[in-house]
Amino acid sequence: MKAFFLLILVAVSAFGAEPIVVGSKKFTESYVLGEIAKMVLEQAGFTVQTRPGMGGTIILWQALSSGRIDLYPEYTGTISEEILKRPASENDMRKALEKFGVGMSDDLGFNNTYALVMRRETASKLGVSTISDLRDHPGLKAGLTHEFLDRQDGWRPLARRYRLTMPNVLGIDHALGYGALAHGEIDLKDAYSTDAKIAENNLVILRDDMHFFPEYKAVYLYRLTLDRRAIAALNEIKIDEAKMTALNAAAEKTKNYAYAASLFFHAPNDHAVERDLPRKLVRWISRHLELTGISLLLSIAIGLPLGIAASRGGAVGQAILAIVGMIQTIPSLALLALLVPVPFLGISATTAIVALFLYGLLPIVRNTASGLQNIPPALRDSAIALGLEPSARLRKIYLPLASRTILAGIKTSAVINIGTATLAALIGAGGLGEPILSGLNLNDNATILEGAIPAALLALLVQGLFDLLDRVLIPRGLRL
């Protein structure tokens, strides 16, 4: 009987337990390692959620240290150079990470170091085999990932160490850079030594003859509050460099990270092979509608009063229009990055909602102010002559007269939010940006369209719904 009750207690505890959230960066190997961790933990009896393609190191680290995710794959060189900002042994790393409430798994068994790659025929023609040889060819055009351009172990320190003077350096997405290199649009790019595209595109890795790059042993970083059984399961994962390269190749060939991860277990997982697009679409669209719906309601609730205040002119009105206009000029990626460090936001759907709310303000505020200001003076005088209080004049006469312009602003805000919300996937907030980011990483147009087409259809649907609302909310005389 005791054993029976113990089983019930364990079952109830497992049912009520919070799922383990696994994040990953926006490149193939990190996607695959995230899926491997998910499968290993599920086999150990845990419920797991994934937040794939969340961005670069800083975003994932902030998400982990703030408790938004429970673990993600990382590399020892990145931990020392980008997170701790100093060289450190593995023991020193563990001690330093503990101060943030973070632990580090055993290394997974392979070293995925940074490398510089060129087309083999170009390197052979120019006689370039080492990074030092680049000094003799300053005219080469380099396309480097944005993170590599800014890292402590990235381009600028490397250029100083090797005394490179190459003015033609531009930032480019990791996956798109391979296409640019293959088509001759750039001559040099940064890569990871286990990238499958190196062999696929017949590229050559330039030897790091001055030993600039540290070791990048793959590990998992996890919250110290993670169940010890989960940590033990992660420490059992062992992958050599050849196997990891093969898994990366499988992911890029099949366009399916879960399938590639299943090959780690030496037997393809049929459930992982199945893409189950309808189920994924329901999840992506529902999250997308959640983000845009909540943010739009906030924009309306705050934008309408601000628009009414701005319509009265003066210094206050000008200031309101100037501030909301200035917010609109901030690039969407920059706005997300600026909001992440704000207390109580961080890497979450809340941050995406706040960003979308801010972007949705300008059309509503501006159209509300314009609609009210454009009411003919004769109609204003008539409202006053009726003896109505100012609030009653606004509610019963002015707002109905301006309703057409106000609804046009709300419609514009809604359509803008649907498109901008695809960027929410960069901070793990989900939505239709997930397949778009995944497709960009895989250079797969079909995967990109899985997110782009539903987003475009949603925008058209919202526009149609607002056209119907015009018939309900706008007075019939104004519609005529």
C-alpha cells in the first residue's frame, strides 16, 4: 500500500512540475544540441520546452541568468571571453558561474573553434593558407557575423594580433554568409570548425598560426536549481567532432533539427522526422495573435488619450507627437535590445509586447490628433451652442466625427504590429518569426515561407476585419 501511495505521489509531482526550458542560439549546431538535450531529458522523464534560435550569446546568457530558460548549449571559449571577460580554466569557470546561479556540464567531447574560411580555389590562387598570409592581401572582402565583429575573441582583437589592415569588412548573417562566399560576393568569412557547409562548399580553413583562438569545448550551461537527475543526464551526452559535423550536415540537408538530433541516438526517431506542420502553425499563429492582440489593446488604451491631448496643440501636444515619432524611428532590433536589460522585462514575451506597444502608438496618436483637429469650426460652434459639457462634446460629437481617421490609425498600427512581431522570436517569445529565423539559418525558402505566408495572410485578415468595423463604428452619415 505504501508503495502504491508513493507511486501516486511521484506521478502527481511529475505532472505538476514546471517544464525544463531549453534555449539555443541562431545557428545550426546550437539548434541541434538544444534538440539533443530535449530528447535526453524527455527520456529521463522530464517535461521539456524548447526556445530555439533566440539570438546570440548575450541574449541567451541574460535569459539563463534571469531564469527565463533553464539551460542552453555554449562553448568554453565563449564563456571565458564573452561572459566572464577573462581567460579561465574550466574549474575557474565553474566557480565564477556559480556566483550567477549557473552551472556548467562536462564537455560534450568536441572542440568547435572559430575559424576563417575561403573558397579553396581563391586561397590556392593567392597562396593563402594561414591567417598571417592575409596581411599580403588587404583588398580581400570579408563578410563576418555581427557577433564575431564585436566579440573579445573576434575580428578586431584578431586583426590587431595578426596586424591585418582590411578595409572591406561587412557584417552578415552566418548562414547567408556562406551563400555570399559561394557566389564570390565576399572572399573571407568566419565559421565554426564543425560547420557542415565548409566541406559542402569546398572551403578551406586558414590555419591559426599565432594560436589566437582559445578552445571552444561544447558544454551545457544550466541553472543550479535544475534537478540533479537532469544534470546527470546532460553529463552523459558525448559527441566527437566527426559525429557533430555529420549531425549538422543532416540538419541542413533535411531542414529538420529534431530529425538530425535523433540520429545522435543511432536510430532515426520517426516522431522527430515528422514535421507536423499543422500543429506547429497553430502554436506559432496563436502566440503571434497573443503578442499582437495584447500590444494593440495597450496601444489603443494609451494612444487615444495621448492623441486627444495632442489635438489641443501647444507645447504639450508637440511634445507628445515628437516623442511617439522618435520611438518609431528606433530600429526594431535595437528597441528589443534596449528593453531586455530593463527590470521586470528581460528575455520574455512581455518585452516583445512592450516593444510592439511602443511601435503601435504613433499611427493611433497621430490619427486621433489629426481627426480631432480637422473637425470644421462650424461644427465645433454648434456643439458649444447645444450647451454640452466639454467631456460630452468630445464623447458624443468630436470622437464620432473623427472616428474614420482614428480607425484608420488603429488599422495601420495593427498591420505594422503583425509584421514587426516576427522579430519577437529573436528573444524566444515565439510566433511566426520562429520558422522565418530557422529558414534564414538553413537558407531554405520553404521554411521561411512557413512563417512569412501566414503573417501576410494575418495582416490581410486584420485589414478585412477593420473594414467591417468601419461599417459598425463609423456613423452612417460619415460613411456616405
